[in-house]
Amino acid sequence: MKKWLTTLLFSVLLVSASSISAFAATFKDVPPTYWASPQIEELSTKGIIDGYRDGSFKPGQPVTRGQAAKIIGKALKLTPSAGFKPNFTDVPPSHFAYNEIAALAEKGIIANTSKFNPDSFLTRNQMAKILVEGFKLIVDDNHQVQFVDVPKDYWHGYIITLAETEISKGVSASHFDPHGIVTRAQLSAFTGRALEFDAKREVGTIYYDNKRKMYMDKSKPEPLPPVIDVSENAIETIDLVNKERTGKGVKALSHDLELSKIAQIKAEDMAKHGYFDHTSPTHGTVGEMLATFNYTWTSYGENIAKGYRTPKEAVNGWIKSPGHYKNMMNTTFTNIGSGYATTSDGTTYWVHLFSKK
């Protein structure tokens, strides 16, 4: 099958005035530049989390179920009713997190069974359930986010809902790692984001749209309709690009769902109308298309390919092409979106959109 490649890069420099606040780190091993520093600082200030006697926080240390219950229970400001006693035989009243564990069980946030296993490490799927139930997030069924390692079982709705609200993200564009262990930094970040989400929901900045079956944020442009599906093939190409970038010491790109939906629309448009070009007869130039869907950027680029059978073949084609590779490895870009479509005769179309917000 014949294969085609083409690439596009557009960049504009925007300069704006801004103020930057600096603060002294509360913990000696959590500098202000640490990725979860804002949430760790916030939760520490509110008395929700504590450090160690030596002044450290140990952000990479795994969290136990008991510790997680303590943190989330305090974040939710929960206390058990005076007469309530949980069924857990492994959580005596003397346990450091007894009140929070009891409150979570009484509220139905955790199952009130005979064992709680407070010393076991908290997994990412368990974390998703506790946060979704605790913060009363609506579990919807539009599934705008997809992970190949999250089958449609008991945990699926919790994980997808948490990812769609951006309280938690996957470990990559296509994987969530549901059985992975949650660290102290991760739980702090997730809990902090959940509190921020809850505060915005309380004042009405974030609300649930029953028609779209999704949360809407008034401070952001309206998202694309949830009917656009980002395929596993498209998501896999993002992982392959990030593997190439990190292997060469370049920071991985963040999977931008808004950008993927635009890329998917472009791929489907090429397949439907039989063209192969950066300018769409339907949506115009890439810049015009981004504007149509209210996507803001400071720079963007596009790689397109046609005729490649697999994600690996498509990405390898881009890697071997200097122009495409330059887009792929561009250190200015922070975000990536991916689209994939086929025609009735099996011709494939691949689209990568890159951006810096």
C-alpha cells in the first residue's frame, strides 16, 4: 500500500505580564518546583496531611489504606455518629485512623465488611472509588477518556470519571495502571484537585450537564461533543512518540483530550472526503480548525500520514522523515492529540496535533 507523509508547524510568541508567588517549602524534600508541591502545601496548611519528625514528607513513599482513609476523611471533614461501630475486626478503636475509617464506612464510601486491611497499600483503582464516592462525583457513561488496561468491570466507571474530571490522570496516554500503588505525593495531588473541583462545583463554576452526561467548566471553552471517539490506535501512537522523546532526553507530551478530538475529526474528514492535506475543505487550515473548536494555543504543529497499517508503522514513518521528526521532538510543545480513521477500502489516515498552551 502506498504511504504518504506531510507536516506543518506554526508558532507565535505571546508575551504577557504576570505575577509569580514564591513560598518556602514546608518539607525539606518537597521543593517549590516539585510537581505536587501546591497540593502538598495546601493540605499541610489545612492540617490534612503531616510530615515526619525529621522535616521530610517522603513524597514517593507508598500510602496504606489506613493512611489514605485518614487523609481523605479529614479532607471531607467526616466524623462517625456517636453510636456507629464499623464491622472491621482489624481496625480497633485505638487505631490512629479509626474515626475516619468508621466515618467512611458509615457514609458508604468504603464497604463495611469484616476486614479493612489498613496496613495494605492503596491501589489506584481503590483510590478512584474512594474519591468518586467521597466527593459524590456523578459516574457518567460518555467515557471521553479511554485506557486499554481498564476493562468495563466494577472499577471502570470510577476510574474513567476521575480521569474525565482531571482529578487523576493515567500513567500514560493509554494506560491507567489500576493496580499500581499510590504514593503520598499522588494521593496529596488527587485529594487537592478533588477539593478544588468541589469548591468550583459549590459556587457553580463547574456543573453537571445531564444532556451531555459530563461535567462542564464555565471557565473553559465548551468541549467537543462526546460522540467523537478516540481510538486505541490513535492513543498508542502517543505512547510511541513519548517513548521516542524520553529516550532522547526530551520531556514527554501530555495527552490533550480536546486536541485528540480535533485530530480525530480531521482524520475522519480526510477519510470521508478523500484528500490528504493540512488544509481541510471542510474546516480550513489547522489554525482555522483550532479556532472553530475554541482551542487556545501559543504554538501548534501537525503531522499527518496515510496508508500505514499500524501505529508503530505510522510513527516510524514520521521518525524517518526530518520534518515530521522535528515536530515530534520539538521542545516547545507540551501537548499532543491524535486521530485515526480508515476508509471502506482500508486506507488509513493518521493525524498528530502538537501544541503549547
